[in-house]
Amino acid sequence: MIKALIVEDEKNSQELLKELVEQYCDSVSIVGIAGSVAEALEAIKTHRPDLVFLDIELPDGDGFQVLEKCEDIDFDVIFTTAYNQYAMRAFKFSATDYLLKPVDIEELQEAVKRVVEKRKKQEESSADQIKALLENIRSHNKPFKRIVLPTSNGFTVVDPSEIIRCESDRNYTFIFLVDGRKILVSRTIKEYDEMLRDYNFFRIHQSHLINLNFLKNYTRGRGGYVELKDGTTLDVSARRKSEFLKRMAYDSK
């Protein structure tokens, strides 16, 4: 049984989340509820939870301060929040689970299921993952410097600039790094297209997303093809050719 702590300042939200977890998540037992940063830190010491449902907005700070002030993060975290575009982007970059309020039952069950599966595999704690999230969230609207790549065995943390390209493999994505590593990630290429488009990445094909900083040559054709600095050649789809050429013309100005 997974011991869980709820950190939420609104009484109604506390009771609703507790009720949903108890009714729909058989593998989770709620061991405590905290309504502030101070209460959360004390409850974590007292209960030693396996999982913390962590609200972002708290009366004496925010949920991120709870994590920053923890001496040892040996628990998993599922954030609960109202819509916050910047925070949600940070969650995606760190591959961190979050639930939007009002909490959807199926999304709650899926998030808890991922925690259960992770613990069954006896994967390492989320400390590095949380560290990457905190670095990003405290960057104050600057480009995020860390992206967490979730794998079947855990996760890898890299700088977006270390990614040469991404290649689709159905519901998975191969990530090719500058150090030669090829990492299979349990996310779709569409998700990485959305996350990395502000980092000079371009989707040249349904199956290929490239870092334009590593583009070496483009050869014309029906769609044409590109050569990257690591020697890789990839087709550009005819459908994306025009947008690709416009992008390159704009970047060269």
C-alpha cells in the first residue's frame, strides 16, 4: 500500500481529493493532510509518505518551496493545480505528473498507476527529476535548461541543446544526443515538437524532429533531404518543405 500525503490549503479541495483517492485508487492510503508549506514539511517528517499530492498555491508560499526545503526527497510527487501555462510547461519538461483542478478521475487513476508501476520496478527516487523541475520553474520565464527524458528504466536529464534530433517510433521516441547516446523515451514525437519548438527545433517529417543548430546541408527535391552535422541524412516531407524553407530563410536574415 502506498502512503500518501495531501498538501492543499482549501478545505473543500482537501476533502474532495481524499474522497476520490479513497474511492478510486485502491493501492493508496491517505496518511495525512497539510494546508501550508510549514504543515507539509512537518507532515513529511512525521509520516514519511511514498507519494505527495502537492498543490502549487499555498498561503505561506508555494508547493515548490516545500520541495526546496525538504532535506531528502525520497517520495514521488503529483502536483495539483489550476491552469498555469508556465508551470504546466515546466511539468512537461521534467516529465512530472500533474492534475488540473477540478481533478478528473481517469487522470488521477493514470497518475497513480504510473507511481505504482515505478515503485514496483524499484526505480530510484525522483530527486534528480524534482531538481530539474525546480531549476526550470525558478528560471523566471527564461528558456528551461533541463529536460527529463522518461525511459523504461527511469529517466535521463539533459540540456535541450544536447539533443541533435528526435525520431518517432509509434508511441515512443528515439532521442539522439551529441555524446552519441540513443535513448528510447516513452513519449510521442508530437509532445517533443510542442516542447522544443522554441529551442530552434523543426519537424521536417512526421517521423523526424531536428535541432536546426545541427543542420549542415539541405538538398532540394520533391521534399528534399537534410544532412546533419553528425552525418545523418533525413527526408523532408513534401508537405513540410515550404514551411521549412521559409523558416531557414527567416533564420538566415
